[in-house]
Amino acid sequence: MKRDFDNLVIDRIDDGRFTVHRDALRDPEIFELEMRYIFERTWIFLGLASQAPKPHDYFTAWIGRHPVVVSRDADGRLHAFLNTCRHRGALVVQHAQGNSKYHVCAYHGWSYDSAGRNIDIKDQKEGAYSASFEAENHDLVALPRFEEYRGLLFGCLDPDVHSLDDHLGEAKFFIDLVIDQSPDGVELVPGCSTYTYKANWKLQVENGMDAYHLTSTHPSFMKIVERRKSGESKNKLAALDFSLYKLRGGFTFDHGHAAVWSRNPTPEIRPLFPSLDELKKRVGDVRAEWMLNSRNLVLFPNIQFAENASLQLRTIRPLAVNLTEMKSWCLAPVGESAETREFRLRQFEDFFNSSGLATPDDTTCYEDCQTGNGARIVDWQQGYSRGITSVRKGQNEVAQTLGFRPATSQSGAHEIQDETVFHSAYREWLRLMKAGAARDAARADVRVASRVAGGA
Ligand code: FES
Ligand SMILES: [Fe+2]
């Protein structure tokens, strides 16, 4: 299929126009190309190094449709492999996580060690194999690229992709605000919530930065917060109160990333608040205060940190054009007190996950969008324009104070609730889709040329 992707994203911000064609969200053929051009070509978050702390620990992950296993070998080195047996393709590792010196394929028993080396082909001697088979490498296939930034592990199937450092770029400032929350970093609180929603994966990418929906999508949560404040509810759990938020902003970064923030009017309801003095000494007053602000960070294409009340990490796994799998974890500073950890977990389950008071509202709206986008004669969305006349290229004063260089900056009254923060994801989407199509076209030209040269 030959597609003109420039007809799917209109990026003319200087003329006050940015929009996305609904086919980008509903066309199964475009979804197939996204799997190849985006998920097989850019850095994909796999997990945290702390998920496999000891030799032979492992966990599984996905890069698009490629099953992956991350494993720590006997010497403590981390590896990332495609989780597919070299024999006939079965998943070699079938559990989400664990510890095992050896991984034995359940089908015909080929075995691999925790470094991915093939250590046994069942009944090899009796197999009458050829010399050429014996000479083949039978190890699990390592990811072409596997890199770490401060305990976050990323993999890429394209050996020629730019470095992870380049990929994360200036968005690292917001990652650091998460990782630096204790001298020993952060860890996943045990337990992971997995759920699916029947809509396109990019609706979650957008929602992670969408402040505009809060008052209309989550009124039940806001009413519950009011009832807790008034004493009408017996539940006294401190939760974020959107009605108090006055100042907010957002930044976009190269390679599709973006972050939004709100000045937190009630930092004392944060589990991190008791650490404020220690944080100020270690990272300085400004960064410590920013750790207590509400922040949502989206690293394109598949990872989000949401710090509204508790701190959430979630990953996005596209399954079909209209089906997405989410995983959600509570993140916490290493070494926090049991009392604070309990408070953090109560806040986390209050707001996030399929059982929380916010997530089901969101996923229901995504599904309604997917259904509504089925109205095929409506082409263009109108949802990328809030704040378009007040967005600034490069740094604003907030970014200057914080010392990083975003692609765009936005800040002001809370009511702006701008949508320009979505633009970077679609800019990167367009860049990768066009690059993928150009590569395919070049390959097709080579094939045609070789047929002509061969007289075919
Ligand atoms: S598919 Fe793994 S041993 Fe046959
Ligand atoms: Fe929401």
C-alpha cells in the first residue's frame, strides 16, 4: 500500500493549524504500517533494571508484536532477546517474570541459559543433522539495540537507530524528577494491573497529557473529593482536588515526547512530602518543589509517568487498530517508610487502574471516540488547537529556570488546558511513517532494477 502520510497530519502551526486525519486512528492498514515503521524502528521501553536485580532474574516485554525477554546472566549483565525459540518459534519464556538459570522450550526441549546461549538441542547426536546445521548459531536472537537510562531499559529492532541518549534528549529532565525521588532511585511496588480498551493506542498517548478532559470526564471523582472535604464521606483519603489548580503548562520535546505540569496547591497530600527537606538538600529547592508538582510525562511511543497523586508508570501495547493493552504499576522511592508506602498505595488505587475512580472514565471515552471515528465521511479532528496562539518555540521562563531546552513551551492560567502538547507525538509519528515508506519505496526500486537488469 502506498500512502501519502502528509495527508494524515497537517502541521502548520505558524498558520494556526494542526490537525490529524481520523484514518490515523481507525485504518487497519495504517496500523500495520505503524507496527513496522514506528514500533520496529524506534526505542521502546521494556522495563526497569530493578525488575531483574539478581543473576538469572528475568521479565518479559513486547516491542510491537515482537515478544522480548530481559534476563540478567550469571555475571550480573543484562541482556534482551527475542522470546522465540530458534527451533520452530515457540515462546521460550512463558512467565511474566521469575528467576531461572535455564529456559527450556516447552515444545521440543531446546534449552538456553540466562545469557541467551543455546546450551542443548534435545537428542542432537541422534538427530542426523548436517554439518551446515551444526555450524549455525542457535542462540536466542539478541535485540539489535538495548540501552539503559538511569535504570530505565529500552530496546530497538533497528540497529541504525540514533542513541537512546539522543532519543530521550531534553525530556530527561522530567525522567530525573522521577528517578531522583530517593538517593537510591525508584522501584515498582509489587503488583501490576493489566487491562485492555477497545480503541486506538494513540488515544492513550493523548490522554496522558490531556488536562481539558478532567472536569468533564471525571465529575464523579471530583464529587467524591468534595464529599471527603466536607466530611459527608467517611473516607478521609487525601486526593488531588482539580478545583484548586490555577497554574499549568506543558513542554514538547524532539522524538515525540511531551510533559504537562500543574503547580500543586496542596503539596502536603503527596506521599513524597515528608521527604521534602532531604530532597531540597540533595537536588536543590527548585527540583524538590517540582517533584511535588503534578506532572505527566509521555515518552513516545509507549511509556507514561503520571504523578498526580501517587506516582504511576504505565505502558501502552497496541494489539490492533482498535484494541490496546495497558499495564500500570505504582512507582515509589526506594526506602520510603511503610506508613508512607501504604498511603501511596491507597492514593494509587483510588485514582488509577481499571478499578480506580479515574481510569474507567478515560477508557470509556477512548472507546466512544473509536466508535465515533467510525463515521468515515468525517475526516479531520478539531482537537489539537487549544493554546495554539500562545505556544512558544523553544524555552519559556519556566524552562529557563529549570535549565532544559524543550521544542515548545506553554504556560499560563490553568484553564488554557492546551492541546499543543499532543503535537510532538504526531510530528514524530509523521517523521517515522514517512521514513518507513521511503525505505520501502527504495527497496521496491532496487527490486525492479534488479529484475530489469536480469531481464525478468
Ligand atoms: S519450538 Fe522450541 S524446541 Fe521446538
Ligand atoms: Fe482522565
